[in-house]
Amino acid sequence: MAHDNMAHDTMADMQSPTTVVDPHPNGRSIHGHSRRSLNGFSETPTMVGPTLERQDSEESLKKNKMVSAEVLPVANSWNFSNERKIALMILVAATHCIQFIPFALGLNVAVPIAIFFGLPGPPGGPWIAAAYPLMHVISLLPGTRLGEIWGHRNVFLLGALIWIAFHIHSGFADDYISVVVLRALSGIGSGLIEGNCVAILNLVFPPSLWKKTAFVIYGCAAATGATAGGVLVGIPAQLAIWRWSFWLLACLGGASFFLSWLVMPQDKRREPHGHFDYVGTYFYVAGLFLYDFVLNQAPAVGWKTVYIYVILIIAALHVAAFWFWETRYAIQPLMPLSIWKNKCYPPLIAVMFLAHMALGIFLWHLSLFGNSVRGYGAIATGAQLVPTAVMGCCVTILAGILVSRLGAKWIFHMGLTSGIVSLIIFATMPAEQTYWAQAFVSAICMGMNADLVHTTGQIVVFLAVPFNPEEPRAQGVAAVLIDMFQNLGFLTGLGIAGTIESYTNDGGAHLLTGFRNTAYFAIGLLVLAGGINMVFVNIPPLGPPPSADPEKAGKQLSDGM
């Protein structure tokens, strides 16, 4: 029945094209390439899969040059049946959940893998936890750009194949370092998947209750995978062998990715001759990789090691070169730097970055606490975080409701406060105590922190970066950078906390002291985030659904800002 519905949708779209408003009549043509939409597709429609004919409407955009994409009646959407929309929501959310389970695997199965290879604990600090999200972050922005050129559905498929292949290979790894490297390579697939899933959802769902619902479900899936997914991968690790944790993920991912790919529409506005910024991508990838390498390697070898400082300097030079290249020479920048000129966007990114630094510290050290201090097995270690997932799903829905009634800063404030409470509880936990006394409450409070901040940021980013017809890609890139900086915050938190722990736990003799000191540091991060939030984040409530008339919609936005 689902297949028949999709086939009917396809035929209906091809036989009855819908006239829609082109939101980018002023898009620039570069070296003969076609103009670009918000998500980077060419303006020329193609008859591949479900298609729509687009017609320019110059007059409507002349009335309002700076209207948020959440406000414009942008019709980058398909005439899908409700059944197919629901199927797409569910399957993309399932994909998002599965691709985040490896985050939990790095937290939960790190100790069993180390023990299997005869090691007393995860060597090299949190490398096994950081490897996957590191390459996820690095590939996210270039992967999204490739989707704009090759088609988001096609790049999604490429990412899925990479993800599955390296998870299968991880199960056959013959040493600990190989596991870390293969996890990193599978993270490349994850980055390609995520950026293009977000683009597909933005294209299919115009501003509406459908779109808000789609992104709320999408956010719930990430929280569930990154936390409760630890139980799923912990079962084979404890009852059989850790290798089956990877193979199980490969099987689940294969099924979910394939079904998602089937229900996704074929891209209608690709750029087969679009320009890819190879130089900017090199500086971006090298700078981020070297930066995170230093943060995660320094706890293992010490900051006094000479090559740590050398690599850190090289990383800083690459980041500076990236900024210089993007502003001066890039034909089509990988990251349109104009987005940073919007006064609400940098503080929004800063708050989300700091909040996820604290989240990474909490998740990693609560897992280590269960494994190393209380002697939990893989299943129980993963189960510690189930309340975080459940509460995260609940507050994700709550955030979707509150964002229409409260300014973003107040929702962020609730999330950051709950995170501080969580970390205070965690920092005061004794070694011997029932889980339900403090760890349970701490996990619940951290779920509120992570998902109130994450969901609110995803929804309001389109207000923080209003649509600019002079740079139609900027708003879409701004949304992708939200995910990138959240994951980068997670990685940075792991690296800095590893340094604090290694310098304060007396060579591993006092693990609990090291854990508590990292929790105190995370509390400081959330306090700093709260200060930035209250002073600089001034994003109004979304309010009722905006008018479909661009002139009225623009007035609503300007009045709110």
C-alpha cells in the first residue's frame, strides 16, 4: 500500500505540476552556473522523480528583500500524500536515531573493547568516544555542499554505504587502534547522511505544522540514539562479544537507510556543474582534525610534549587560512561568512557549543563512572542513560510548543539550569550508592538540558539568520552549522575534560576525584553559556503561523526582531 501511494504521488506530481514562487529571483550566476536556491539546487527543474515546475515571481520578492525562510511561502516541496509524509518523517528519524547510536557505543563499549585486547582501560583518553563524532563533524559541511551539487538523495546513499561498510569492518578489527580508526571512517558516512537528511526535510516540508513536527521527531531520534542506544549495543557486548555491536548496527542501518532512500524524493534542482570549494574544504578539514587531535591526544601524552604545541599552531594557521580564503578568493564559499554578521547568530552558536561541551563531559564520565567505579556491565552502563533519552524526547516536544510562546533565551535558560543541577548531583555522587538516589535524577536533568537547547536552536536558527536573496545558501548553511558546532562542542568537552582528569586523578589512583573535577568544569561552562544567553540571545517567540503574504510576513519578522 505504501508503495502504491508513493507511485501515485510520483505520477500525480509529474502529470499536474504545481506553480510555485521562486524565492531567489536575485540569485547570482557564477561562471555560467545556474542560480542557487536556499539549499543550493539549480533553478532549472528536472523531470527526475516527483517534479514541480518553478516560476519566478520578481514582484513578491521586491516587496521584501530580507524575509526568513521560515516566513516565506517557499515551495521547495512535493505534493506528497499525508501517508508518504508520515513515512518520510518516521524513516528519516529512524535513520537519525541509528546513526547516533555509535555515539553511545563509544561511551558504553569502550571498556569491554579495551579489556578484550588486554588493556586495563581505554588507552589514549577518550579517543574511542571521540573518533566517530570527530569525522562526523568534519564531513558534515562538505557533505551538505556535495548534496547541493550531486543531489541530496544521492549523497545520502553514498554516506549510507560508507557507514555500513566501515561498521562491518570494525567488527573484524584485530586491535584497539584499528577499532578507533574504523569508527572514525564510519563517522564520515554519518556526516554525509545527517546534512543531507536535514536538507531533504527542509525541501519536502514548507513552513507549517508538518515541518515543526518533522524536526521535533528528528530531534527526539538523536537523543534516543545517543543515550538509550547504549543498551542496544551493550547487549551483544556483554552477552556475546563486542564485535556483534558493530554488526548489529550495520544490519539496522542497512534496513533503515535503504527504506529511507526509497521514500526520499529525487532532487529536482541539482547543480551538475556547481563549484566545489576544494581549497576551503582542505583548510576546514585539516584545521578541525588537527584541533581535535590535540585535545584528545594531550591527555594521553601530556601538554609538555613538543609535538602537541606544534600541531596546535598548525591547526590555528589552517583555521585562519580557511577564513582568509573564504572571504577573499572562494568562488562559492563552503561557509558563507556573512552569516556571522547577524547579531543573534554567534551567541546562539556559543550557547549551543558550550551546552554540548557539558553534555559530552557528562555522558562520557557517567559511563566511565558506571564501568570503572561501580563495576557495571555494558547493559547496565547503557541503561544509566535511558532516563536521559526519555526526558529528552518529552522536552523536545515541549520545546516545539514553547518556542511559539517564549523567547529563545528563556527556553535556553531552563535547559542550562537543568544541566547545572544535573552536574551538581553528579559531582556529589559517592562511589557506593544505589543508582536511583542520584545518578537517575542527574540523567533526567541532563536530558532536559540537551534537548531544550538543541531543539530550540534548530527551530529558531531561521530567525537568527534571515533569508538574504543575495546569498541564498547562507540560511541553509547556518542550519547545518548548528549541528556541526554542537558536535564540535561534544568533542571539545571530551578533550578538555580528559586533560583535567589526567592531571587531577593522581595517575588513575583517584578516579572519582578526576570525575568530579570535570563535572565542576562543566558547571562553569553552563554558567558561562547562561550569561551569554541572557545578554546576547534576543530571538523573539515564533508566535502564530506567519502570513502567507511576503510583505506582511516581513513586517511580522521585523516587528519581532
